[in-house]
Amino acid sequence: MRTVHHWIGGKATTGESTRTGPVWNPATGEQQAEVPLASAADVDAAVRSAAAAFETWSQSSLSQRTKILFEFRRLVADNMQRLAEMISDEHGKVVSDARGEVQRGLEVVEFACGIPQLLKGEYSDQVSTGVDLFSFREPLGVCAGITPFNFPVMVPMWMHPIAIACGNTFVLKPSERDPSPSEFVAQLWAEAGLPDGVFNVVHGDKEAVDALLDHSGVAAVSFVGSTPIARYIHQRASAAGKRVQALGGAKNHAVVLPDASIDHVSDHLVAAAFGSAGERCMAISAAVTVGPGTSADELVAAVSEKARKTKVGPGRDPSSEMGPVITAAARDRIVGLIGSGQEQGATLAVDGRGITVPGHENGFFVGPTVIDHVSRDMDVYREEIFGPVLSVVRADTVDDAIALINANPYGNGTAIFTSSGEAARRFQRGVKVGMIGINVPIPVPMAYYSFGGWKDSLFGERHIHGPEGVSFYTRAKVVTSRWPRVDASFHFPTAT
């Protein structure tokens, strides 16, 4: 059985803990590796290594940092296919989707390569007679990242390249469900010339998470995951005096107006709801049809037809459009929520339960599912399903759709499909959501903007990556200076 390793102080290690967890192949249902689950002592070793490295890395020149960042960028690009295959084998998503994930992570590395420009301070001359004022930003220290299973490369790369570029050192605690890409990324950092201890990886479960949250040597914590855990991370780390950004769950709506093209919208809804088996925090999980029932019926029919044609299979099969979900437990939970929707009065337009993939009968598969006539009180609407399930909710007007979205506790992403500029503008100004798509179903911003939601989708003051990421991983220092003139004298110098 292959063993995945921690990466501490520039070396692969299994650590002191004897506890391990299984790493499954979601397409076959078979265990393919085991991962060590770090103890508090293992976490302490990683933090101490990072703290020691901070003493020199924080004083490194911007030129040295950017040289390493550019080399890391090259190595990630050269190994994109290998990383994608690792992701597919442990997460289950199709390889083409995994390549897209690596590319989006790579864009943040490219943004971080511009760190000399991003860290430029401010200067004001002669604010008072003979007095100048200037500011600059300094790194925090050891930063920790706790990341989810659904994007094992992209989400960590939303954190560590910027943190490291700013002069911090980093301890990553990735999901124990798909840990191998993180160990490989650590090797790429080392190959790029990053000094030992600047980037560390510790695998584990709640014990490792709590150890990071409580450790006095950790200055800041970044998290992406479910809302209950994000709230827990934010409260516990904040109580320990740390800077925290904790991104939570989502229930993303796509509002469809009658003037939108049914064919165009149905294509995008199917891709946004079922891509990566719906295991995206930006996946569309609720389609809100606006207007008479006939247009809603037409949209449901078009989406259902395309959902049935979606090719479900193992991620390594180039013909697959959608792979399995991450674990058997995730599959069973999704299947249960589909059943509850039917029991609570919704209509199953497409039922993805019981799907069988030839040759992969033991895989963790759930087929694309479309549930019509969903109401706000149903479990399939209230809960974050995190699976290939699209609920269809009906609204009379755009204002009703906006009110529906605003009443939801989540505020991560939303979209509207329309040819009306007036309706789109009313929508983008009216919804209380952090990221909005106009005829774009998954509005993930580019790396030079910041990613983050509102309400129960974010705990903390800063969004992730982009300018707010730089702000999160640094703190300002302001200097007021005066240099008094010293007159020269022919007299013998004496102490005064």
C-alpha cells in the first residue's frame, strides 16, 4: 500500500503519529493509498520548522522571491498533466476538469510573481517642516492553510504562493481525502529553490486542525470548506489571537429570465450544475425560472434532456464528462437528499440514483439529477448538497428572484441569464452576494481580483487571493522621519 508523506523542513516524513487514513479511488471504490494523520507533535514540528525559516525568508529580497516564484510557475506548468492525473485519481473529477483547476491555481502564482509591484508602499514628502512620512507592508510570520478536498491544487494555490511571496512561511493542512497533490507541490517548491521550512505540509484530521488553530507560533489561518467548520475555525483561531479568513459553503442560484435563449442557458446550467459532479463551492445548485410556467417547463425539459446525455464515467476516461463523488459516504448523503426532495413534494425530472458505470460497479457514482417544483422549505433547497443535483425553483418576477436569493443564508455566487441590461443591472445591485455572473454561470474572478462571498459564506474581513490576499498576509508599518541638520565645525569635537 502506497503511503503519502508529510513535508516538514524540506523532507518527506510520516511523522510521529501512528494513525493513518485511507485514500480511495472514487471510480473503483478501492483503497489506493494511506495517509498519516498528524498528531499535535507533528504539527508543532512543522510550525517550528516554518518559524525558523521565517527568520531568514522574511529578510530575503524581492528579487530572490520572484526568481523562485517564476521557477515554481514553470515547474507547475511543466507538470500540469501529472498533477491533473493525481487529482483525478483521488478526487474523481475528469482529467480535463483537473487541468483547468491547475491552470486557475497557476494564475495565482503568476499574480504572485508581480509581488514587487504589489508590495510598493506610499511616501509623502514634507508633511511638516523637515518631516517625511512613508509606509510599507511586512509579513506576518507562520501562516497556515486548511483546504478542502474539491480543489486539492487550486485552493491551496490561492493561499501559499501569495503568503510566501509576501515573505511569510507556510504550513498547509490539505484534505486527507486527496493528499498526494500537496506532497508533489511541496517537491516542486523545493525544486524551484525555496529554502527548507518555508513551505510545509501536514496531513490529518481534526486533531491536526485544532493543533494549528491553537499553536502560538501560527500568526494567520486561511480556510475554505463548509460553513459550520468555517465558523468553528474563525471563532477558535480568533480566540487564539490569530488573523483569520474562513470561506464557508454556498447555495448558488442562477436566475433565468424569459428573454434568455433556452438552448444557451440549458447548456450552461448542465455544465455548471454537473461539472466536477457538483463538488464545487461555485456550482449552480438552484435554477430560478422567472415568468410563466410554460417557459419554466421548456427550460426543465431542455436541461433534463442534456442531463440524461451527460457521459458519467471514471475521470481517466477521456470520453467522461462527469466522474464520481469523493466517497461512499458523500454518495449516500446525496442520494438521501434526492429522496427527501421527492418525499417532500418535488418532481424528479431526472433521477441520478442507482446509476451503474460498466466496469466500475463499486465506484462512488451519482448521476445528474434534476428536481423540479422545489420550494424554500425543502431539504434539497436548504442544504448544501455538494453533488450533481439541480433544483428548479419558480418565481414570478426578477424582484421575487432577488428576494429569494437575499433570504438565503449563503452569499457566495449567483448568476442571471438575460438579454436585458436593465434587469441585469437591477440584479447585480440588488443581490446580497459576493460574486455575480451576468450570462456567466460560475463567476470565479481572475487571480488579480479577490474571491469571496458574503453572509454565511465568509467569516473574517478579507477575501482570498488578489489584492485582498496580499493585504491579509501582510501588515502595515508607517514611519514618520526627521533628519535634523548637523552643522560642521572647526572646533575639536567634544561630547555634549
